[in-house]
Amino acid sequence: MAKKFPHSYEVCTCKHVSLGEIIHSIKERDANTLEKIGDLTDAGTCCKCCQDSSCDIGAEKMELYLTQILEKFTKR
Ligand code: FES
């Protein structure tokens, strides 16, 4: 999952937020909810399509979602 994406991978295309920035907000700044990630990075605060797969439409399908990243990096 998140492992095979480079840290420069743009998870949130609206706000141009990279995977690296999101991981940093989770690990270093204790973002443990989508809201906190949004507050810290702006990711997921526009169309919200990067949050989960619920608004995927055909070719516009995103490959990595904030919910997946959050789940992976908040596991203990
Ligand atoms: S892609 Fe992240 S808010 Fe639109």
C-alpha cells in the first residue's frame, strides 16, 4: 500500500499535498484523524476525493487515500 508510493507522490491533487507531508503530520504532529490531517496539511479539505474511495469515478480513480495512510501509520 503506502509503502510502494514515493514520498513525493501527490495524494491530494487539489491542495498538492504529498504522501511525505501526510506521513509527517501523522508521525511527528500526532494527526490521528482526517480532520487533523486537513488542519495540518490542507489535504482533503477541498473536493475530499482523496479521503477515501467513495467518490471515485472511472478513470479519475485515485490510487492512495488518506484513510489508508492514516490506518497504516496509526497502527500500533
Ligand atoms: S484531492 Fe484532496 S481535497 Fe481534492
